[in-house]
Amino acid sequence: YFPVENPKATKIIQKEHVKSALRADKGSDAVLRSWKAIPFTKKGDGYAGYVTCVIVKYGLGCALKEVTYVVKVNPCGFGFYGDRLALIFEKEVKFYTKLLLDLNSELESVGQDPLKFPKCYYASLEKDKEIFFLEDLRPLGYKMADMNQKGLDICHTKLVIKESGRLHAASKLLTEKISNEEFKLKYDFLLEEGFVSSQFSENLTFITDFLDTSGGYDNVRKWVTYLKSNAKELLEDQRGSSPPFDVVCHGDLITNNLLFRYDDDNKPIDVIFIDLQLNRFASAALDLEKLLFLSVDTATRNSNLDEILSIYYKSFLEVLSYANNSIEIPYTKDEFKEEFKKKNPFGMLWGMFGMPSIISNTDDLLDFQSVPEDKWEQVMAEFGSNLSEKLKTNPLLKPRLLDLLDEINQCERIGSYCK
């Protein structure tokens, strides 16, 4: 994660940035009076940039008003994404300022509500000073689910799955209008991968150490051995083109990238997707794989899987049905279920890699800003080795991990990679 306070990154935010965001939000008559950046995130919230809050006081007519924006800026330090930091800022900014507008236009054309993302009011991709301003959704009641370590329950999961179906369907509406070549040219950032597969190795060492203290799990052992030298090939295979299932994917649907709104009984009633640095054009199943294997526990996932996939497909189909038969339904529900099974290795790999960090106590997380670039590999190796200690102090990690390993051990598709 990046630290809660980052003075160097905060200096990137300039008055002209604030004025541009304010005018885009409140109109050209809005007059900036004052502004200040106030940290508001907690430890562990940011892996791809420094996120802060900008409080703006402005005049509109005779009234003095106030508004807040969530601002993501270049963290000004080496970190998790290394030399790909510029790329992931580009991917996120172009999603908000280019692709999202086109997706919402397609939904509007068939009488549907826009996708559930925050509004983007200003963005700049100036090298080493990347920055963008987003709508602050906290005044509307949106917040992260308070269940990171336990995993999302079925009520939260259903909301995310339903909105995923709408996103993927909007993608199909858009790709129906233009050729594949034009689509890839216009949204070329979708084809660039923001995550480097070599980053899996440290956490795979943790899995190996854990297996050495456990009996059984022969298939898991073989798979982890395979992954140590072939993780890149597996990911490229799983992320590769998979027609007719290819859609615009969020790419990183995990608990930290979801904001929920609740009713008076604290029941989740709405969801907003944030953090789009890993967006991609790939199989729709990948979004579900990452969500279900990383942010939902095994018991909840498996006992509700048929319902979850049905909710997804119903939401996907409902959007396409408003196109008045102008678009052919690309795949059936049964075909999508098979695609989901086919992509299970993707979800299982992410589960092994990401679960220790998601379930960790914040005191165990790594402060990227404190790691010199020339010490990165060494520190990450030590971090991976130290994960074993978390099993002794975190009562939720071991049972979650064991459930996942049991599932991997029984997965036939895993065996196909280890022959």
C-alpha cells in the first residue's frame, strides 16, 4: 500500500487542476475560493496510486458553497506496479474519460441507466504527474463493506454480480456497432496488461512453505511447482481472447474496489465500482472468477454458485433484450457456466496470491513508499516468507486458505496444466 499521507504526491495537485474539476462539476460560473488536500484513506487502501480528498470552497451566484473530490495522483515512489505505473494511470483515465462515456451512451440508447461508476471531472496524464479527480461518493452514503477479512456475504455479492452483467452487456452493445479492428484501435489501452505475472512468485513461496507443513494436496503441490516457472503462460492463456465471451472487464473486482450503499437496516442496496487500473478486454468470466475466489469465502461461493451465475446471466440478458432484437445473444447461460469452469484456474491463482494480503491485519501490510527501488525484490521475498507467520496470528486466514486449497486439489482443470 501507499502511505495515508504523502506530501510529495500531494504537491502534484495544483490550483488549475482544482479549478478545472470544479467547473466541469458545477459549471463555468463556479468561482474557486479556496481548497486543501486532506488524507482520508486508511492503511492498505491504495496499491496503484496515492488517493486523497480535496475540499473545495467556491462561490456560485451569491452563495458560498463547499464540495469534496476524491483525487488519485502518481505516488512519487517505486511500488507494486513499478515501471507500469504510467500505464495503469493511462488505463484508468481513458476508461473514465473515453470508454465509460461510450458504454453509457449505448445504455442510454436502449433506455437503460448508466453504469455504476463515479464521475470523473478532470484528468491529466503528464508524465510522473498523473492525476485525476473523481466524484466523492461518501456524501451519498457509499462506503466499503466492513467485511474484508470475512469475505463478502451473498447480499453484497449479488449486487456486484448484477452490475457486472450490465457492464458486460453494455460492452456487447458497443462492439456490435464497430468492427473488431476499430474497437482495438480506439480502446487500445484495454489490450495492455497492467499486472506483471512475476509478482506471483513471492506469495507462491508462502504456499509452498504452508504445504510443507500439511499432508496431502498432491495436485496443489504439482500446480504450484508448475506456476513457479509458468505463471505467465497460464495467465496469458486464461486472459487470452475467448469469443464469444470477450467483453470489457473491470479487471479487479475485489472488496477494496467496491463501494456499497445501505438502507436503515444496514442491508446493501446499491454498489459502485472503483479502481479501474486493470481493465481489459477478455472473457466475462474473469471478472466473476476474481471476485468469487478472492472476496467471497468458499462456502458462500459454492452453496450459491448456481444462483450467482443465474443472476449474472439474467442481468446481462436483460440489457441486451432492450436492443429490440438488433443484437444476437452471444452465448447461453449453460455456455457461460462452462466458460466459468474453464476459467477457474485464473480465479484460483488469484485466490492463492491475493488472499493473504486481503485478509491480513493492516499492521502486516507493506509500505511501498518505504522500499527503495534497488531493494524491492529483496523486501518482497522477505514479505513472502513472512506470510507464514500470519497463519499463526490471523484466525481467518488459515481456514480460508485451506478451503481454497481443498477446492484446487479437486479441480480437474488444474491437472491439465501439470502434465
